[in-house]
Amino acid sequence: MTPIQAAGLWIGLNAIFLIYISFRVGQVRIRTKTNLGDGGNDEMVKAIRTQGNYIEYAPAALLGLFVLANLGLATTWIHALGSVFLFARISHLLGLGMGVWPKGRFVGTMFTMLTLLATGVLLIWKAFA
């Protein structure tokens, strides 16, 4: 598998994850009869923020993966960054969005930031390599 193919794999998996968390927002809207906004409903707020938080961080992480792959970063590194980022976002969903793993939000946030930091450092390094 080439670095570009590896990046494509992780970007594709994240696209499917985005569909899932977006679908969850729709489900909560139907269940709570909330047409617009959060309606003051805590469950709706958590669903919206889980999706919104993902949307805030995914572009930098996934674009970073793609650029690193184009700059020739090894496939192993692309897989490492992609898998840790997706693990982080699933952890965040389990913690904030679903409330089934109390530490999930913290773990998700921590690993998202570490992935972004690693991606940023590698992008800067590859820019001068």
C-alpha cells in the first residue's frame, strides 16, 4: 500500500464516521422533536457538540495526512496517524456523545491534540526536507 492509498483509507473511514455521527444528530432531533438548534435538551447539545467538535478538528488532521502522503512520508506513519486520530474521535464519541465511557472525552481530546501536534511537526519537517 502506498502512502497515498493509506491516506485514502483513513480519510474514507473518517468520512463514514462523519456520516454516522451526523445520523446520530438526526436521530436525537427526531426523538426530542427538536427541529433547529438544541431546544435546551442536554442530549441534543451533546450530539451536536460531538459532531461539531469532529468537524472542527478533522479537516486539519485529514488534510495533514494527505499532504504528508504526497510529501512521501512512510506508509507506516500515515497508518499510525490515521488510526490514532480515528481512535481519538471514537473515544470522544463514546465519552461525550454516548456517555458510555466516562474517560472517553478526555482520552479523545488528548489523542486528537497529540495527533495534530505530530502531524504539524511532521509537516514542518517535510517542508524543509
